[in-house]
Amino acid sequence: MRSGKASCTLETVWEDKHKYEEAERRFYEHE
């Protein structure tokens, strides 16, 4: 599954989204 930069960017975005959601969850759990 290799469609150049587009897929790489998409994967990065999804990874960042996951990390961001994890951080957000931890942040709210501390409240």
C-alpha cells in the first residue's frame, strides 16, 4: 500500500491524532 507522500502524511496524521487523544484523555483524568 504505497501511494507516495499522501499515504505517509495520512499515516502521520492518524498517529498524531491518536497521541493527541491519549494526551487529552490523561489531562482530563487528572482533573
